[in-house]
Amino acid sequence: MHFPIEFHPGSGIRLYLLRHGQVAQVTPRRFLGQRDVALDAHGIIQARAMGQALAQVSFDAVVCSDLERARQTARLVLAGRQLTATPTPLLREIALGDWEGLTVDEVRRQYPGEYERRGADMAGYRTPGGESFGDVQTRAVRFLHSLEPLSGDILAVAHGGFNRALLCHATGLDLSALFSIDQDYCGLNVLERTGDGWTVLGTNLRCGQATPESNSTPS
């Protein structure tokens, strides 16, 4: 698989920000959040394919969300390498609190008007017992700051919502538009540290057969 960017070593930091592979698809869709689920068979294939596509990159460090779907993806991508991923809660998906495991219809019945309030304030609205995307972006910025002492190629395996929040920060896009950024299962984003900021070299780069975001569980 050829990505439309060049993989070459250099000074500074190049961050390979990967969404985990596909998890089981359910109908009707349910809010997943930080529920701990594993990859399904197709997600395993996706992660292995991404590992092959990134075989030429000699990662200097690897981190991942401490949720199983991200840890499993990292293990599969790193298969055959003398590397292990360091799990961190900083990279977790958005916490949806009491909404996790519910369908949209169930949320509307149990929390009248709240689904619409969230849609009107995607950056600031916190689900009961959960986070807002503003909170997630704060975590994402903390993660980027944690990379400042490092250099080289860094792989980070995280989640669709987290990745979107980080990319909004890196590009200056308002969080209200975060769902305009596509993040398929096992979609790869590549960023470089440039001075005091980050340059996005590519988003949602894929190899093999991807599963569109519209088929995944809602954030």
C-alpha cells in the first residue's frame, strides 16, 4: 500500500496517530465511549494490514489508549518487532457516562432534550457522568505536550473521537466541526512537530478495505 506521504527519518517529531480497528457492528447503533470491547475479525485484518503498510517506519516510541481495542490494534501493528506499546488513559475515547451502551432512541426517551442539546454544543456538552469533546481536546493537548522531550517517529493508537479532537487543535478547526474530519477504523493520521505547533501531513490514510465511519458505533 502506498500512502501519499514519504516515510523518512528526520529531526523533530513525526506522529503516526492511528484509530483502532473495527469492533463488532450492532444494529441499532449504540454509544460506545469507554466501554471496553475487542476488535472483531475484520478489525484484526485491518490492524495486520496497517502493520505491513508501516513496516518501513522504525518507530522510536509507541503509545496507545489503555482500552482493549486500541491495545489489541497496537499489538497487531507491531507484530514481529521488538517493540511494545505503553498504554495511557490520556488517549482514551470520550467518556459518555450514563449514555454508554444506549441507542439514540433510548437516550431520547431517558434524557428528553439532552441529545439535541449535545448536538447544539458538541464542544461543551457533557453527558451525565461523562466528558465533553472540550474535555477530550484538553487531554489531547496534554498528550501532545508530553511528546515535547521526544524526537523521531512515534506511533499512537487511539480512537475516532479523540483523534478528531486532536486534529481540530492541530489545524485550528473549531470543535463544533469535528465530525467533518473522517476517521475510519484503522485510519492513519500523520503529523509533524514544527516549531511551536503541528503540521498535519495526512488524515484518515487507509490500507485494505476500510469500514466507513457511518457503520461504526456513535461516539
